[in-house]
Amino acid sequence: MTGLAGPTARRSALLRTAGRLGWGVADQGVSSAKNFVLGVFVATTLGAQSLGALGLVLVTYAIVLQAARGLATDPLMVRYTGTEPRAWRSSSAAATAMATAVGVVAGAVCLAGGAVLTRWVSGEGGAAFTALAPCLPLLALQDSYRYAFFAAGRGGAACATDMVWAVSLVLLLPLGAPLGLDGIAWAVVAFGAGAGLSTLFAAWQARTLPDPRRVVWWWREHRDLGSRFLGENMTLGVGQQVTVLVVAAVAGLGALGAIRGAEMLIGPVASLLMGISQVAVPEAVRARARGRTALERLCRALSGGLAAVALLWGVLVFVVLPYGLGDRLLGEVWQDAHALLPAVVVGATAGCLHVGPSAGLRALGRADLTLRMQALVTTMYAVMGTAGAAYAGAGGMVWGTAAASCLGAVVWWTALDRAARAALPLPPATALVPAEELDGRVA
């Protein structure tokens, strides 16, 4: 019986891990569908100018979430994954309060930005940012509850929270017209109000509320991770935006449109990548408790599985869509996008290889290394993409960024190997503990 216990325990742990990863993908699917519904509503009822304003709003929202995650939920997932319920509720109360505080500060900045836009640039953009300002604390709080659920291994609760938001948004959006609130401001308010209703549901599921009194304590206790995770998250987001702007300036909006078209064709891979990334760190923390071999095995499985899916999907799209489907999906952009697709697929596949080592380093608490690696890889991405654009337009840009992603994979995996060897030397065989005894141990 003892000989069967090991394989049985490993299969059971594998099934639990697959289930948690599945909830991460499902949650991302709901989130992507929600944002798609919002974009379609604005495009069809309000027009191109409002859609552009919404795009700026969503970029701002994404940046605020990255800041809140770096300071609040990223440290939570590293240090409180798998803790007992009382410790999880206590830490979640502090982390969600920190995320809300980030939203409050960002909301104040956004309100000032809305006033400037209204006065000097665009009334539509100003209205959108003014409406976003009071919503940002709710949006940051809702996102922090989701990640707290992932840390607890309760992916179903995170997915249910986003489902409530999606349903609320669908019900709220049409109410603007009867009330005479049919502009971009109403769409943004409905987005935020849906997040507020979702937050109430999340708080009920979590049985905990944000505790503003513990914000300073959270920062003091976790600033070693939080400050570095904040820098890493912001480096990634800002680096990508700078690259896009430089490419637009160097190669023109037409080239940028072709690149965007090629990226849209591998959109399902991006959704899968974001879904897995949501739960990769908690799973790496659980694997770390079982030793270096388990951690490295999980990181290889995450990166290898995602890379295989990205490559297969890219090949399928490249082979199938030329038979009339590409023209229907992208119209006149199709020919240029199809020419760029091989490089985009290579870049996406290599990018998937970053997920495993990034999660592994975070699980080891090496925020100093993740910040350093992210800064280096983002710099390579921006420099090689810009140089490619200057030399060969859109094609040069996508091949430049693909090469940067490939080099980045080598950088990330080298860093993980060295950090894991230093932190988690391989134990002797007699010291191995059954996985079921370690699953859920305090990080």
C-alpha cells in the first residue's frame, strides 16, 4: 500500500492544481467577455470618439490595478497562500484596504486629469475620466478580493465574483438612456457600479471587510516585496505603452494597425495566458513547500503547456484563416496582419516561457530579482522593437520584439535556476515528505 500512496497523492495534488488553474482561466474568460460587452456597447451606441475615450479609461484602469496588485495582492499571494482561514481573513482585510487606498489616490489624480481634459483637450475624454475617478476605489477593491480568493485556493469564488460584475454590467448599461444618461460617463459609471455590486458579493463570500486601520501596518510589513512588485508591474505596463507609441511615431498608424490585427488573431492565447498568470504564483508557493523539484516541475509545466498552446493556435490560424476567413475578420488589414503573424506567434510562444520562472521567483520571495529581470527584458523589448521598426517598419518591429521575448526567456530561466539552487537545495531522498502533508502549508 505504501508504494501506491506516493503516485496516488501526486495524482490527487495534480488534479487539485489543474482545478485551480482551470478556475483562473474561467475567471479570465468572464472578465474578457465583460470588457468586450462594454466595448461593443460604446462602439455601437456612442461612436468612435467615445470608444477612444473608453480605451484611455481602460488603460488607466489597468495601470491602477497593476499598482494595487504590486502593493497589496502580490505580497498577499506570496506570503499568505494556503494559510489557515483566520490568518487569511486577517491578511485579506489589510491587503484589500491597501488596494482601496491605491484606488482613492488614483481617483483623486484622475479627477484632476478629467478637469484638465474637459478644459483644454476633449469634453468626451474629460467626462470619461471624471466618471472614472469615484469608481477607481471600487475597481481596485474588487480586483483585490479576486486575488485574495486565488491565494486561498478559492478560484470558484473569484469567478463567481466576476460573473456578478458581468451580469450587473449587462443590466445597468441599458438603463442610461431612459434616465437621460446615455453618454460615455454613464458607461463608465455602470462599469464601476457593477464592480461595486460585485464587491459586496465578494465581501459576503470572504466574510471579511477591508480594514483601513491596517494599511500602514501592511506597508511596513511588506514593503520589501510591495515596492519591488510595484516597480516590476509598472515597468512592464509602461514599457509596453512606450513601445507602442514609438512604433506609431516611427512606422506610422498603419503599421500599428497591422500589428494590432495580428495580435487580435492570437487573442485567445492572451486570455489563456492572463488566466493562468492569475493563479501561477499561489500554485508556485504551494509547490515551493514541497521542495525545489516540485517548484521547478510546476514552472516547466506552466511555461511548456502555455507555449505549446500558443504555437499550436498560431499555426492553426496561419494555415486556416487564409481560406476566406481572414478577410471577413479583419477586412483590408488582413493581408498585412497575415504577413506579420509568424513573428507574432514566435513572440507570443516565447512570452509564455516567461510565466513559469516569473511565478517561481515570486514564490521564492525574490522580488529584487523579478524587478531586475523585468526591467532588463522590458528594455530589450523596447529597444529591439523600436530598432526593428526603424529598420523595416511593422515587420521589423514584430521580429525585434519576438527576438527580445526569446532572449527574455533565457534570462528568466537562468535567474530562476540560480535562485532555486540557493534557496531550495535538493534534499536527500529519505527527507522527502508526502505531498499531501505539505499541500496548503503556510507560505
